[in-house]
Amino acid sequence: MKLYEDLKYRGLIKDVTSPDLKEKLNNGHMIFYIGADPTADSLHIGQLPTFLVVERLRRAGHKPIILVGGATGRVGDPRGTGEREKADIKVIESNFVKIEKQMKKLFGEDTLVVNNYDWFKNYNYIDFLRDVGKYVNVAYMINKDLVKRQMEVGISYAEFSYMLIQGYDFKYIHDNYGATLQFGGSDQWGNLTTGIELIRKLNNEEVYAFSVPLIVDSTGKKLGKSYGNALWLDENKTSSYEMYQYILNFEDIMMEDYLKKYTFLSKDEIEDIMEKHNKEPHLRIAQKRLAKEVIKFIHGEESYDRAIKITDALFNGNIKDLTESELKEALKGVPTQSINEDMNIVDMLVNTNILSSKREAREFITNGSISINGEKINDLNLLVNKEKALYNKYIVVRRGKKKYYLVIFE
């Protein structure tokens, strides 16, 4: 498939501003840009499919520009649910540096990353109103979906003006870098088209835009940080093991859609994976392949192998095979307690709140439902000490089949 047809097959094009875009994407060499505001210090998995479109276009011969909005991040865009918190300037500046580094890691060190604060910081307000505000109709702005929705709960002039700022971004990047295409999430459609209107009115030129559908689960809920279920692309915030486990729990009903949007696998490969997955869904074939493709792209093969090693160790009880750093990664977020003295196994389980009573602890041990560092415990008189701890520090307790706890010797 050619590029445009491939994007349509994957469900990565929602709206387009012109039917001419199909020919230009398939046969042209366009300079394009996509923007992200540095409201966080990393992109998250809900944003990844849209940014993977950057790589899809780049591989087809188009040239990317990434705009990280140091100016727009200071204002905040309407989200249709209420006003955003005012962002701290120093945090925005720090986030810009981190996202710039992330973009270059994903798309190559030669990727051009720009900051719209550079052309807004000295822009006189009166001049901006004359140069930009004069050409954008208020009725046009009010009619945009997110603005219309947010007006129901109240919208500040700052967020209402966001559309003008992003619209001018397109004109600036067009005039100074030659960009003729912008794309972004479908919630940005009003902002995308504002830039096109400005260039048409002020330059008498046609440029293009398309939107990418937002990534949602089967209930229509977005995968994004605003909804409390963010999975960060920064490995220091979300480890490859955490990402692997998260993806492994994706719903079966969403897997074909996610394989199309999150991977570079061909149509034939996706159909083959789904055929095998649907025959034996309990094996999580589609989820495992999706996790592999995503982690290898954003973190590399070594990180993917590490995630698999940790997963296998926990599943098979081979905890002792993990390095100390792998052990910490595997147990990040599990309930953790400290002890400072040797302790009988029954007392330890109760004192660390793993079990609620000595009677319950004895029952679990007798039934073979307690493991320490991968070894099943049957001895009610077992003494837990540093000699039994991994790296003279860590006691990994598994209660039942899946519940893990970490006890640390201080």
C-alpha cells in the first residue's frame, strides 16, 4: 500500500482539509510538522500512535519538524472539560529539554525540534492582534468543538486565544521552514484549520492538514495522562517491564486496532497474528507481539529482552536469576515494608501486613501458598534473616499465585 492508503487502513486519518493531500502524501516530499506542549516531561502511550505517524511519513520521504510549545504550554489549550492549571514557567522550560531529547531519540538526532516561545517572546501584543487576530472570526472560533464544549463550563480568554497562537505557529513554520502540512490529534482540528485559514488569507497559498483519531479503549475512554492512566514513554518513569505488563492486559477486542496504530507490521502480518490470537486468546499472542513492537521501537531490543526476563522470572519463580536493578524494576510499586531484625516467618507475615493474623499466616504456609524469593515455604518455624535475603537485603514474598510483597532488611 502507498502511504495514504496505509494510513487509512490503520485508521490514522480522521479529517483532511483537501482531497489533494492523498496525491501529495503518496508522491510528494512534504515538509510537515506536529506539535506537543511541554505540560509533562514525557509523552505517554496515548500520544504514541499520532507521533508514530511522524515516522511513517519520514520513512516515505517527507521531512518532519517537531514543535514543542514553550509558548502554548504557558497558555494551555481548551480540553472541553474545564480550565487547565496554570503551568510553572521553570517546569515548562525543563520539560522542553526532556521532550526534545525524547523526540531525537525516537526519530533521529538530526530531527529538527523548534520552540514556539522563540518567536512569541518578543511579539508585541498589539502587533499580534493586528497581524493575526484581525483575520480570525470569533464566530469561527466559537464554533470549534472543544471551545463550544468548554464554554458551557466557562472558558478563559487565554485558552480561547490558544487557537490564534497555534494558527500563527503554522504560518511561522510555513514562512520560515517551508512546511506545507500539519497534523495532530482529532481534538486539535480547530487549531489545525485556523493555521490553514491564516496562510490562505495572508499568503494566498494552500497548505494542508489532517487529524489522527484519539486512542481510546472499548468504552471510549482516552489513554492519556488527564484520565489517570498514563503510561510514559520515558523509561525512567515507566519501565519496559511495567509497559509490557500494561500492554499484556489490553482488551482482546481492541487488539487489531492497536496493532494497526501502534506498529509498523504489514496488513498480512496483522491478520496472521489476529487469526492465531482468536484461536487461543488465553495465550495473549496479540498483546505480546504488540508489547514487543512498542518496547523495541521506543526503548530498544535490550530493554524488551529485560522485560521478558523479569516477566519469566516472576512467573516461574526464578527470582534469584534477576540482578539487583532488575529486581527493583520488577517490584516497583508492590507493597513494601521494612524490618530490622531476624524474625520467624509467621511473625514476619503478620508484622509486615502481608497477612492479618498468625492463624491466617499458618494456614497459608501449611497450604503451600507462601513463597520467599521463589521458593515455596512449608516450615512454620523458618527464621527469616539476611542470609536468606537477596543481595543481603530483599525478601520477595509471593502470596498465592499473583500477589507480591517486598520486605527490606534495614
